[in-house]
Amino acid sequence: MVEHHNMLLDLSVLNRNINKYYDAVLEQFGIGSGQLMVLLYINEHEGVTLQEAAKHCEVDKGTASKAIKALLEEEYVAVSLDENDRRLKHLYLTESGNRIMKSIYEYRNACRKLLSNGCDFEVFEKNLEKIVANSKELSCEVLNTGLRIGGMQKMTLLDYPGLVASTIFTGGCNFKCPFCHNKDLVFLPDDYEFFQAEGVLAYLYKRKGILDGVCISGGEPLVQSGLLEFIRRIKEMGYRVKLDTNGYSPSRLKEILDTGYIDYVAMDIKNSKEKYASTIGLNEDVFKIERIQESIDLLMQGDVDYEFRTTVIRELHDVEDLKKIGDWISGCNKYFLQQYMDSGNVINPIYSAYDAHEMHALLDIVKESIPNVELRGIKEG
């Protein structure tokens, strides 16, 4: 299954385990991890105000107030009003508070010793300090990251029928097909490096007259913001544009088709209707086959050239599935059966392909519904 470094998960697990540790060892004092940072800061900064404690601990005033209220109830902290400004409250440790601090520091040292087992913890702490400083530059605003380009094949004779083309791979997908040949474009590891859209456009501009077309693939391009503007600029260079899609965003597909920017669409038909959700890694309760149907209707009833295609996998497709697909899209322009190939970077590497002889037999079966069906990517022998 999917295995790659996940910083967010690692940080979450680390934080959760540390909090569980402190909740357990501090229970004897009637407090927990939620009060620890504030207590430590008051101990090391006698007379600090509530506002100063909240700012240092990077929590809102309400959270800090809640922590201090618990410390006051346990009589570990006392409050003194400022002589010059009665609105300010200064915080001090009581005798009881000072009495428990030795144990708390011992528990903190034990935690650090355990966490540092088998690693250079001093280097980690220095790096962590820098990472925390960098994190303060993160904006809490929702950022429009625009088009995410995860890869680019500068020249291909295979992706755009009859044309010399370049293929652009967008990052992110609304499906989780376990046989997907590029899991990084689906799950986007923390350290994934994206291509700059302007750099890609500059390359395409220089190749005018050499390349004929551009394929926009994925991931799933239709989940991308900024896609329409990107395609418009490619089209203005004189290229023919092909869109690869899983068909699960029919409203966006219609929006782009209506612009006239798209010359060719290749849409995946993942399986028969009954097996669609399980084939694409989604729960039956959330998957809506109507969206796939709407996209099929848009293409079959529209004016843009298109094809449907199915990657055939031994463990997921049988003869009956392919018969049902053939009946489903009967009357379509073009339909291709593609032989599955393990790229070495699939989401779940447990699948296998039908051999060439078997693929030809499956082709003959589908021809009963779709006479113009063809095979693609067949490895003979």
C-alpha cells in the first residue's frame, strides 16, 4: 500500500504521544498536559501576565485562561494585581507549585531521554527550533496555490493520437485507484517538488513549430484551480490540446468544453457500474455513478473528439465486466482496452495483467457491442 514520509502524521503522532505521557505522569498532581507549558513558563518568569504567557505558549487568551484557572484551583498559582494598571494580573507560583516543580522537571528529562534514544537529539532540537521559527511565517489565510504541475514529459508520440506532443501531469486526484501507476501524483508526498506553470509555458512557447499538441493529464486535471487559464494560454500559442480525465467532475468538464479550448478528450471508464466504486478506491456510500454518466453523455452528445479507455486488470475485470462496459458506452466514437503495466510506483502493487492472447480474446468479446474497439499498449510474447 501507500508508503511515503508524512510530516503531518509524524508531528501529530509525536504530539499525541507526548501529551499522553504528561497526562499520565501529572495526574497525581491534578493537572495534565494542557497546563504544563503555562506552569513551566510561570515558574521561569515569575510575575508574568496572562497575555505574556499566552503569547509565549502560542495559544489564544481563552486557552491560557483555562489552563491558569485549573492551576489556581489546585493552588499551584497565585494572582497579584498590577499596582499601576488594575487590569493586568501577574502570576506567581505558590509554595505548593514550587513543591511539585522538581518532579515535573524530572518527568520532562525522562521524556527527553526516551525520545532521544537512538538519534542525535541535539541536532534534531536545533533543526526543530529553526523549523518552528519558519512555521511562524505560515499564513492562516486560505491560499490559492493555483495549478499544481507534478511532472512533464517534454515530447511524446504516444499520448496524443497522430501528433507530436508534450504531456503535463497535474498533482492531486479525487480517486484512489489502487492500480494507479503514479501514486505520488495522487497522495503528493510532503517533499514533492512542483513545476512552475510559467516555466512550463515558456518551454512550450520555445517549442512552437516542433510540437503539435499538449496533453493535460494527471492525477486528475479537473480538480485543479487555474486550469482554464493555463489551457487558454497554451491554446493561444496555436497548440491542439488534449485533456485526460476520470470524468468525475462533469460540471468542470462542461465548463472547459464550452470554451472551445479542448480539441480531444480521453476519459477513463474504470469498470462496470457495479464495481466502479471499489475499483477506484472509494466507498460505495460517497461515490456517485451519476457523475460518470453525465460526463459520458457530455462527450457522446457533444462536438469535441473523444475516446473512452479501460485499463484491464486480471484481479479487477472479468469477461462480464467488459461486456457490461461495452453495453454501457455502445455507440461511442472510440474505445480502447489498455493492458495493465506495473510502473514500479503503483499505489498497491498486487495486480497483474492479462497476456496479449487473453487481451485479444477480450477485444473480440467487446466488439459485439463496440465494433471500433481497439487494443493499446499490448506487450506481445
